Amino acid sequence: MIPYILRRLVNLIPTFFLATLLAWIVIDLAPGDFASQFAINPLDPNAEARIRASLGLDQPMLVRYLYWLRNVITDFDFGFSLTSRNNVTNLILPRMENSLRLLLPATIITYLIAIPIGIYSALNKYSFGDRVLTVLSLFGLAIPNFFLALIFVAFSVQFFQQNGFFLIPTGGMTSQNYSQLSPGGQFLDSLWHLIAPMIVVALSSLAFITRIMRGEMLEVLGQDYIRTARAKGLARRSINYKHALRNAILVIVATLGGLLPGLIGGAGTVEYVMRWPGLTPLFLSSVFAQDVYVLMAILTILVVLLMIGNLLSDLALALIDPRIRY
């Protein structure tokens, strides 16, 4: 196991270089750059060229990438944001923390609910409960998470218009009087604002995990060794949970490799619709502004987390399934 881990860690090095180089090339291939927005300036016709030279954007693409890579490796310095002129690390770390605050409880709730539901549907195939859960899962798979977020926002606004107060806030992380509250009040206020986006994020993943768990459980229950265990007279509970579940859950464990960057990378359009100050709104605004250093910092962190997550997922599979050898 240890030689395998060392080989995987060594392989992460060229993977990191190739992934970051590819991301840099894709960003550089986009038409224009940050200085292009100053091209039409009647008061200063040379503003674009001067800004491009001051930011080093007039240098060749490979030279700029090597300078950036050197700073990242030697000083863990991702540069300065071209729009806010702040250090990129100080800019994205609070956003990552906000995304983690939203996605961690939502992910835990998703798996705690989805796995038992998938097991129930598989053990009670084609029953009334299974059919109801299947229909709900299909609705969950068909409805995009941003549309579900819009439904929550519309319900919240309508409730406010009828009653004069918000049942569940659907915008921002805190109330306007957050700084005036006591520590306990601040915690409850943050938790109150967390409910709506957390439910949306959890529901958007719940149907997917449920269908995977149900399908894998049904496939394992149809294997020959399960029929042999039944013929030997083993208890149904032992067959379902000791033998079948242990093999069916391997696919769920394999998907955990993408869970680590997903926890940090933001909840996508849910954060944008519900004005949650996570990483996704920052990423989108950086794309529009062509803020290359912010984009590269976010992509680099996600690449590293994805590689580490895949390694941890492989190791977890080996611990759960003794048949796996490296």
C-alpha cells in the first residue's frame, strides 16, 4: 500500500503541471484580456497599452505562466487580483469558507438521507413506497438546482408580502442587524439564513445519490453469492446489510473523490441566485472581468483537491473491499 501511495503522489506532480498549463492556455485563448476594457478611452488613447505593460500582459503566454508557477511553488503566491488589487489568497479563502459552511452540512444530510432511501427502494422493489420515491427522484433529477432556488425565492417573497416577515430568508448569509446581535444571536441568525440554500443544495443531489444506491443494491442482490447465502439459510438482515450493502456502497465511495473539491468549489448557481457569498459568484465575476490570477488560483486549488480526493477515495475502496490490491 505504501509504495502505491508514493507512486500516486509522484504522479500528482506532472498531473498538476499539465492541468495548470492547460487551464492557463484555455484562459489565454479567450478573446481580449483585462486591459481590453480600456481600449476605447478618448481621454487617454494609450491607456490599454500602458495598463497591459504595467500588468505584464504584453509578455508571451508561456513566460507569464512560468512566472506565475514560480511564485506559486516558491512562495505559495497566486498573485494579485486585477480588479480589486487585493492578494488572491486573501480574496478567495473567505469565499471558500462560506462555500464550505453551506456545502458540508448539505452533503452530510444528502448522504444520510439518500443511502437509506436507496436501500429501502431496492429491498422493496416495485412496492408502493418504491414507486413514489422513484417518481420523486425523477422529478429531482429533472429540476435544475437554480430553478429550485428560484422557487424558494418566489415562495419567500410571496410569504413576506402576505405576512410582513420572512419565514426563511433566501438571500445572503446574515441579517442587516447582524453586528448588533449577541454571539448566540449571531449563530442563530447565520443558521436561519443557512436553511434555505442548504435544503436546495441537498435536494439537488438527493435524487442522484438515491438512484445510484438503489441501482447498485439491486444489482448486488441479484448476484449468485447472494442467492447462495439465501439457500444456506442466512438471516435476511445479515444478507442485506452485511453482504449486499458492503459491495453496493463501493460505487458511492468511489464518487467521494469529487466530494472534496465540491465542498470547496461552491454550490454553483444556487450561491448566485440566493446571494450566498461563496466561491461561485467570485469565479463568475472573475470570468467576466478576465481576472486571470483569480481564475487560476481557484482552478489550481480545485485541481489539487480533486487529485487528493481521488487518492483518498482509492484508499477507502481498498479498506472497504479486501479484494482490491494495488
